Amino acid sequence: MRAKITSILMIATLVAIMSPLSANADSMPDAPDPNLEFNLTGAGATFPFPLIDLWRVEYKNVYNNVNLNYQSIGSGGGIKQHIEKTVNFAASDAPMKESERELAPGTLHIPEAIGGVVLVYNIPEVPNKGLKLTAEVVSKIFLGEITRWNDLAITAANPGLNLPDKEIVSAHRSDGSGTTFIFTEYLTTVSPTWDEKIGKGKSVPWPSGLAAAGNEGVAGIVKSTPYSIGYVELAYAFQTGMSYASIQNADKTAFIEPTLDSISAASSGVADSLPASEKSWVNVSLVNAPGKDSYPIASFTYLLVYDDLKQVTKNKAQAKAIIHLIHWMITDGQKYSSSLLYVPLADKVVEVGKQGLSKVTYGGEKLWDYKTSAMPAGDLGIPKWIRDNAKWWSEGLITDEDYINGLQYLIKEGILKV
């Protein structure tokens, strides 16, 4: 009998190593009905717009009967339209506040990408990406306390640069913006004065500076105004060829250029502590993350979707098309992230999104039957449950029959294939 069980254990172990994600790794939502045409709508954050727009094109190349219209109106506008149920889904860089969640019960947060906010500048005397800024300097510039480029606090961090005796012109967003939320969350974290006087939010009472709507508005001010500085999303700065600063890390050991690697470093370790999609994400933050290589102004950006899509869709077929689109964005669509300087989601973050999508219904009717063992993977990809079960059996803590029943259950549920 024990020899038989040993054989089963060897088979189970081999299968677990070859297919550590179980049969559910192949599970996907139903593809959009090819006999129908779907016009899907989304609105919100400008921060992920370059990526969402690329997804729109690439998804339609595969599913040419699906048209996505995403309006890049800022996170505040996206949350407003989500609450008012005028779009199929929204996007926001700022997690919804408790007061907003109360107005939109059943909202799921689905992480879609990780990106960085950069400080773009227009200083004719300073070469592209040559400027270095400490957290103190950044906060004091936007507080209006440092007003000239040759201030000693700036020149101390930039020996050798020709910093002129010119007035600093700061630029910020006029609209409700997730990019503003990320930037002001950073300022609140690094500056007690900013925290006390201004705080964080999608819109804040800026002490000084010029205002414009959208990344393009802030970029427009900086491009057209010598000696100006403003904040925009990294992909936007990269695409438009703007100069951006390196920012001192949280450890105060180095000035970090915003890159895929430095933004990825800021997000490492967070995946293990993320809440479920239906829970509050207010306390999730990547700003000023520890680590010598971590860029300090990084963030998740989220898709917001109702757990019952009957509220915002015409029919069940359209609801299923939305689930398939979002699933594609957080899985196959991630391969397009790096080209636009967004960090692809880690597997554990993708799993959080899948778990969220599995909860979505249409009038209470489930749209995607995503089964998962919810068992953490262990060494060599063998699920911890199997390893523990084998350990207990080998130590005589459970019977042969219990162990066989356990393996049979795993096979029946599709967690193991034999």
C-alpha cells in the first residue's frame, strides 16, 4: 500500500513541478461574441493613457469587433463618471477614498500598471537629464520657498552645473488628477511642512505656480516657459522628449533617474501585502520606497469596475466583453508596458486582479468561472498544501487513506493533472 502511495506522490510532485499554477492557469474569460460589435467606454487617469491607448489598438488587432473609447480626463473625472455610472469602467492613479467608495458600492480596484511621475524642467543652461533634486528642494520649490535656480540648496546637489540666477516658474495640474495625487503624496511623505499646510489629493490648494489641465497642459507650460518646472507621467515625458530630473532616494544615498529598473525596485516587496480588489486600497503606496535603487515617485494605477456590471452595460454579452478586455490588459497586454516605460505587473499582482474579476457578475450571474486553489506555491513550484500533506503522511500524522483522498481531491478539482 505504501509503495502505491509513494508512486502517487512521485506523480503528483512531477505534475506540480511541470504545472505549478494548476489547470486554472489556462482559464480565461470567454472571448467577445464574434457575431456582435461592442463599443466599450472608459474614462479617467491621464497617467496610464499612453498604455491604454496602445492596448486599444493591439486588442482590436485581435478582436476587431471591439471598439474601446477611453477619455483621458484625469482620475477625478474618471471617478466621477464611475460614480455616476456613465462609463463601463474607469481608471485612477489614486485609490478611491472611503467617501467615494460609499457612493460607488461594489467597486473593485484592478491594478493595471506601475509607473513613475517625473519632474520635467526647462533650463536652457542645463543639459537633458542633468538636474539633481533632493526631496527638501522639491517640496520647497512647490511651496514657493525656493524661488531661484541658483539657490544654494540646488547648487549644492549640482556641482559643475551652470545654474542661472533666474526665477523658478512651477507648473501644476488644474484638474482633479491621479498624477497630482501621486506627486502630493510624495511631498506629504517627505515634507512635514507640506503635510501640515497642503496635504495630498487629486486636487490641492497650490501655494504658487501656473496651472493647466492634463499632462499635456503642464508639459505645455514647461516647454513654452524658460526656467520652469512641473510634474508629468514618465511615459509622457519620454514620448515628448522632455528633460527630467533625477530625484534623491529615500535612503539619501543617491540621485535616482526614473527608469523601468528604478521604478520596479520601488514596487518590489509590495505584492505580498496587497488587499483584495473589493477592499480599500487607500493605504497602498509606492512613494519614497526604501532601497538604494528605488525611484521615489512611483505608483500603481488602477482600473475601477463594478462587481455587478448590469449597472453600466447594455446586456450580458457586453459585460463579458469588458471582463475579457480587462483580463487581457492585465495578462497578455502587459507585454506592451515596458515599451512605454511602465513596469509590468508581477504575477502576484495579476492574481489579485484575476481574483477581483472572478467576482464580477451580471445581475448576480457569474461571468467568469475562475477556480483557483488559493494555495501558495512552495519550493520548486510544489503547492505548500501538497508538501505539508506529504510531510504529515511521512510523519504518520495522517493516514494513508487521508493522503490518497487529498490527492484525489486535488485531481478532481483540476489543481493537479495526471
